[in-house]
Amino acid sequence: VQLQASGGGLVQAGSSLTLSCAASGRTFSMYTMAWFRQAPGKEREFVAAIRQSAGNTFYADSVKGRFTISRDNAKNTVYLQMSSLKPEDTATYYCAANPNRIANSGVHLSRLYGSWGQGTLVTVSS
């Protein structure tokens, strides 16, 4: 599957922003989808993941309660709604896909995702 992320930009602290990730292919509904981010000089970190049926979502503690991951299988798109943004949320955000179900204990592991989008930059000013 090929992934195309979009929606990044420059916003002020406290603002909201929604990222989108459009996927190619006819089997999008079968994929576990996730968002990761990488700040300058830091390692890539898990942000959120969503199962095929969208019934199960997972979040990093740092974004829980502020970010919401969702998917529209009819549009082959996964979203990341971000609210109450903080300067520390500044990073390049990447969407990722795995064609199989991932165990709960593994959804945060970047090495389990074989397909990645090109990244979209989110900058939060204070």
C-alpha cells in the first residue's frame, strides 16, 4: 500500500489541526494503521494506532485525551485529529500501515509497520 500524508502546518499553541493519510489499494480496511512522529534530533515515536474495524484505538500517553485517530474505510483514509496542541507536539508526522492485526503489545512498534507515508510537518508555536 502507498500512503500520502497531508494536513500539517504552522499553528499556535492551543490550536487544533487534523492530519489525513490517504492509502492506495483495495484492501485498506484490512490494515492496522498508525501515526508516528519525529521531532528534530529525536527518535521516531508512536502517537496512535487504529485497528481494521476502527473499534480499537491506542494512544501514547503524551497525546491521550488530546488526539483522536479515526478511519474511513470507504475513503481509504486515516485521520489524526489533534487538539490543545503544545510546542512539544512539533514534529514530522508519519502514517504507517500493517496488513495484519497487530497484538496490543506491539501496536507502538515502528518496526512492525511495513508501509510509510512521506511525512507532514506540524509546527506549534508558543
